[in-house]
Amino acid sequence: MAYLQIENLQVNYGAIKAVQGVSFSVEKGEIVTLIGANGAGKSSIMNTIAGLVRPAGGTITFDGRDITGKKPYTIVKGGLTLCPEGRKIFPRFTTYENLKMGGYTSSPQVVSRGIERAAELFPRLKERFDQVAGTLSGGEQQMLAVGRALMAEPKLLMLDEPSLGLAPIVVQELFECFTRINKEGTTILLVEQNASMALEISNRGYVVENGKINISGTGAELAKNDKVREAYLGGV
């Protein structure tokens, strides 16, 4: 079985069927990307894996364990964390306090290592440890959100729209960081509007449309697929 295995996942919001029988996998050590239009169901998939939304059906297996419907803190302790869309930082807390919140399920030793790693990955954050997070720039807040998600030393990191609203130079910096995190041993599941950059760093990808997966392949295959290029990469 794959490292992360999603089988026939279904997510409903009342009468709305947001995710309709989605199945896909992520192997250990991979970067896998979900691409698709707004409202396609990508964030619903990520939030359900993270335990923030209860599925209407299907199973989620991670690292050999069934985590379907488990509490978020249990999933985090099991080695899977989410950097959510919109960052969701605590604006009145300092940068340092925000980072520590990401390690609330972890031992003091893990928290200490996490702080050091965040400072190494994002030197600008170290300079702003005492600054209130709500006053950081958009790019710095995204770095903080990623750093916070890494505090529990996850085996698999989920990133939901990390480049949203950021300047191209910041996006490039973040993607270089994602590649480094992956090379250092963390598996990544990525939802990203910048399909071109996402597929460039991905081993494999899936196209989500109307709550279903319609196309799958390696990152290179999807980047060359005419339908994908026309819909998500600016034309054939």
C-alpha cells in the first residue's frame, strides 16, 4: 500500500457533494500535486485528510494506519501536518509564539529543533521572532505558516495554495524551500494554483474537476498534456 492512500473519498456539505469518490496515492519521498479550478474540491480533500472535515465515505490510510475521521491532533502526532490555505496565523501572537503553537503536540526537544529549523529555512523569520505576526508581509506570513507546519517534524507535509497572492520572487523562494524540505526527507502533497511551477517540482500529479480526478500522470506528462496546458498552463 502507498504511504498515503485515498480510496473513494466523498465529502458533502449538506446537499452539496464537494468530493465525489476520489482515489489517489502518495508514495514515500514524493512530491505530488493536485491542480484544478477554484471550487474543484482540492481544499476539501486536504482538510478531510487533516481531520478538519469528516468524510461522507471512503478511507484514508497513512503510513499503514487508517486515519479516516480521526481527530486533527491525532493525525499530527502520527506525522501528517497541513499548512492551510490563507495561512491561518494568529495575528496577535508574535512570530515565535506562532511557531511554538505548531509544536503543541510535541516534546520540548522537538519544539526546540523546529524553531532552529524554521530560522534556518527562513532567515527573515528569525529576524522577526519578536514581531507581532499580523504585521508581517504576506510572504513572511506564508513562511511562518510553513514553518509552523514543520514544527511537529512531519513525515508528510500538506501545502494548500502556498503561493496565493504572493510576488513571483517570493513564490520562487518558497518553491526552492519545498524542494529542499523534500530532499531532506519529508514527503509533500501540494495544492497549487501555479500549476506550471508545481508540476515542475512534482513527481506526479492529479487534476481535480468537479470533485473528481479526471487526469493523472507524472509532473512532466501533465505539463505536456494538451487539456492540462489549455486549462491550467496558459494555453497550448
